[in-house]
Amino acid sequence: MISTFAPRLVVGAIAVALVVGCNQSPDQSTAEQALCDSLAMFGDSVTAIADLSPDTASVDDLNTARDTAQEAWDQVKTDAGNQSQADDAALETAWNGLTDAITGLPADVVMADAMATIQSAVDDVQTAFGAMHDGLNCP
């Protein structure tokens, strides 16, 4: 009786492991892909801030670009919460630095002067973004 019970137990354990593994894998893959997608949108929106021309952009243009990036960042935070391996602390710190730099600008600032500070903060975001993006193996 032991000889027929043991193989059944092993087969049963394998079946349970396969079901559990198959049920978790698509969720994990979906969460990873969602985070990679939202990171891409965030990266594009930060690049749009960096691409503003100091000759033609206004503080309002900069604030609008920041608001668009904030929406993308909010989605990254949501998706990172669904992905257990996402470490978004460094990116959040860099993003907060960029938003502070933009928010602190007076309405009459000379954009050419402001963009040097903004570019430095953008560089920090892009560095942290690259680390998170690569760490997640996003395409």
C-alpha cells in the first residue's frame, strides 16, 4: 500500500505546484509589464520637460509638462505597488527634486537661467529611472 500511495502523493504535489506556479506567473508577468509600460510613459514625460526650449517655453509650459509627468509618476507608483521587486525609492527622491525645482520657479524667471537647474534635476531623474528600468529588465 505504501508503494502506490507514495507515487500518488508525489504526482499530487507536483500538480499542486504546477497550478500554483502557473497561477502566479501570469500575474507577475502582467505586473512587470504594466510597470515597464508606466515607466516608459514617465520617462517620455520627463524627456519632454528636458526638451522644452528656454527660448520659447514659459513657466506655464514647464508647469504643464510637470503635471503631465506627475500623472505618469502616479501610475508608476500604482504599478510599483503591484510589483514586489520594484524599488522606486531613488526614483521617487529624484522626481521630488525635479518637481521642487519646477514648483519653486517664480513666474517671471528667465527660462534660460531656470533650465540649467531643471536640467540637473532631470539628469538625476533619468539616472534613477535607468537604474530602475534596467533592474526590472524592461524592454
